[in-house]
Amino acid sequence: MGVFVYYRPPVLVAAVRSVATYVAVSLYVFVTGLIGMLLATLFGWTDLLYVFGHGGVRLGAALCGIKYRVAGTGNLPRDRAAVYCCNHQSNVDPPILYTALHPRMHILYKHEIDRIPVLARAFRMGGFIPIDRSKKESAMRSIEAGARSLQAGHSFLIFPEGTRSKTDEMLPFKKGGFIMAIKAGAPIVPVAIQGGRAAMQRGSKIIRPVTVSIRVGKPIETAGLSLDDRDALIVRVRKAIAGLLAEGPIGSG
């Protein structure tokens, strides 16, 4: 494993930058979210929601000093829908991956985000799907909806651990995203992200400047697989992500 070396500003400086980021991004989401949803409703311009989404990520990253590098871009399946499956270290992971991997990435997200009215509404209009893993029937409906969306040509980002890992060790993988991929016959793209924990530790609201490393592995096909193959698929994808993590941060070698 490589070691992240980055400038660590005084806590006060990082705190001020973090507050500025939260305020600016919140205002940005509120204003552009309302505008985007109005135009999407009136004219069907849902693409605008993605343009605004990427703009919000870039604004937040610039304010708090987050940068990223991507290795393995040749493995990104640009011509077909796929499930991008990634380990989870920090709250900075989803927005960075959303921008780094695909121009119109959909996300299978925790239903708790539905408590944020404007953001949740924009998510739904953009094709994102909430999942409540505490309710089996509701979770299965979300998985079925995700499979249909994949078949319609929309790629999804999933975090199979279900929550952020507190260490460099990955947590056990949840099965939902793999069922979704198998039902749709969509490939799974293993992705490894490193550096998020250095940017934002679990339980802390302070965001520190760091360069996040993203490695993309070769797609793993699910065509022809059945739900009986689910566990073997999980093992294969987990092994692929672990191998990418073992390569360490980009440029650390």
C-alpha cells in the first residue's frame, strides 16, 4: 500500500474552507436544483441536471482542495451500461466518482438522503434510485427498478459495503447490486478509491485537501449468469477490487 503525502493545513484553515464549501454547495444545490427540475419538468431537459451536478462537485472540490487521479480509463465501457462497484472510505467518494467515471452516472443511494427535499427530488428526476436495506421488500423493488434502468442503458455506481469502512479492510459486500447486474446482464466494473479517508475522516465534518486515487479494473461480464452464481460473482469482484487497492495510490510507487 502506498502512503498519501499531502499538505496538511492548520485545523482552523481547513475548518474555514470546509464551512465555505458546505455553504456554497448548499446554495448551489438549492438554486440550480430548482432551476434544473423546473426545466426538466417543462422541457424534458434532464441532461441539465447532470450538468449542474458535475458543476456542484467541481465547485465543492475546488473550495476544499480535493483533486483526483484516475488509472485504467481504458477499462471504462463507454458504449454500454455497467455497474461500477467500488469500495467506500469517505463521504467524498460518491461525488468524486460520480464526476470521474461517467458523464451520466446513476447512483443507488441510501434512502436517508430523501430527507433533503431539493436534492432528493433532483436525484429522483435524474434517475437515481433510493434503497432501504432495512426493508427487504422495498430493497428488492429498488433492485428491480435498477435492473430495468440498466437494461434501458443507464450505468450505476454502487458501494457494496453499504457504509464507510473505518479501516483499509473492506467490509462484507451486500448482494443487491450484484443481483441488479445479473438481472440486467450488465457488466460489473471493479473500482478502487483511496485517499478519501485522509480528506474526511468518519465522524468529522472537516474536509482536508488531498489527491484521491481511483483505479478502474477490467469489466466482469454477467451475461449468462443466474442468481445461483451471485456469491461466486461477489467473490470475484471483491478480489478484483482488493487487487486494485494493493497497487496503492497512483504515483506512489
